[in-house]
Amino acid sequence: MDLSLLTALATSMVTMAVPLLLPALGELIAERAGVINIGLEGLILVGAFAALIGAWFTGSAALGVASALAAGALLGAGFSFFVVQRNANQVVAGTALNLLAVGLTGVAYRAVFGVTGAALTIAGSAPISIPLLDRLPVLGPAFFTQPPLAYAAFLLVPCIAMALAHTVPGLALRMVGENPYAAETQGVAVRRTRTLALIVCGALAAAGGAYLALAYAKTFVEGMSAGRGFIALAIVIVGRRSAVGVALAALFFGFASALQFHFQALGLAVPFQFFLILPYVLTLLVLAGYVGRSPAPAALGQPYGR
């Protein structure tokens, strides 16, 4: 295979992996605390819209990211009120969050910008090259010429892995996910721990949306999350709920998404719809296989009441 084609494929893989990795890392933290948040799709969508609004009115991509983080954290806190404080069904609450985000962003977009015939375009976040490393063949342009959010996403992987495995807060988080009643006897504030985990989950998922709006599309389109929240849920399972496993799984699904564009570019005599469904079919196949049957925290999805 031609080196330039390999470089383009690797670059596309990383580009498609980042908006999956950020919400998947957030879901990893939430699930380790015993809460499943299927509202990632809505959080990504809200993050993308908030990032567009912040960058459009301030002219700063950094403030756009900050807006997305704030919006995601706020929705994460609201979600935690229902599932942690009120013990609502986590699946139902997550579904409601997705529906709320679709309606809210659509109405808000029309309220702010009106009904436009073409999507708005912003300057967005420009890639930053790391000297010397960006000259590596194939991997250099793919991993070391990226926007700041992409670097942050990959730096979070070892940080989260170390925090979960080798810190007291990480141990408390895992205790809450396995046995919240035993954690309470050890002085761990179960509800506070789960609430903080969901706030972080919301912020990271929204950061994935900010990447879509500021670095990938440089605009906002209704429904632009396009199922990435559900793929992120699958990534957590495939990655066996470890930060490194989640990162590898995100790159794997990013590679599957990148393949669809390159297959279409080859001009094969195959309907383009076949390539569009490739990442989603792959998600189902992987989840149906052995790798999808990873052990979950014992208290995952279970309400906690003293």
C-alpha cells in the first residue's frame, strides 16, 4: 500500500477516534462509579452546539471548548439529580436526556441563527504540530499534528488509568461501583462520588462534541453526533472498562469509520450506503462476539438507597 495512502488512513483514524474517545472515557468513569449513562449521544450534541455558540460569539476556540465543558457538566449534574438523588431508572433517564438534547439544540439553533439555507462555518481549532515527532512516517501526521483537544484526549488516558488504579479517590470510585454499601461503611460518600463522576462524564462527552464542531466539521448540524454516543458505550465494553483498552477500542472504531471514506474514494461499484453502515455493523459484530462479554461493576445500574 502506498505510504501516502497509509498516512491519510492513519490521520483519518485518529480524527474519527477522538470524538469517540472523550465520551468513552467519561462513560468509563461513570460506570466505574456504578452508573450507566446512555445519554452520551445527547451530551455530545449539546457540547457541539455550546462550542459553536461560544466560538461564534467570542471568536475564541478555547472559549468554545470552555462553553462545551460547562454545558456538559451542567447536564451531567442534572442527570445525576434524577438517577443518584431520586433513584430514577438510569436507562430511562439517559433516553430522556438524548431526546431533550435533540429538541433543545434544534430549537436553540433556529432561535439564535434563524432558518439558514447553509450551515454556518467558523474558524475552529487549528492543528498544532509537535516538532520532530510530526516528521515520523505515517504516525507523525496522524498523532502529532492535531488540535489541542486531541492531545488532551490521549493524555487523559494514562492519567485516568493511574487515577483509577493508584489513588485513593480512584479506589473509592471503584468501591462505589462494586459495592456502594460497603463503601459507605468505609466513610465514602456514595452519592457525592456518583454525582462527581457524572459531572465529569458530562464534561468529557461534551468535549467530544466540541471536537466535532471546532476541529472536525467547524460548524454545527442538527444530529451531528450521528450515533457516536452509542458507539462510545460499546467502546467501554469492548475496552473492558480500562482506560488503555478504551483508547485502543476507540482507535479501532475510528479506523472502521475512516475506512468508509477511503472505500468511497476508491470509486468501487458498491452502493455508498454499505460503507456508511460499516462502523455500526462492526459495533454489533464486536459486541456479539467474545470480546463484548466483559465483566461489569457489580453495582452497575443499580440504585443506591441507605
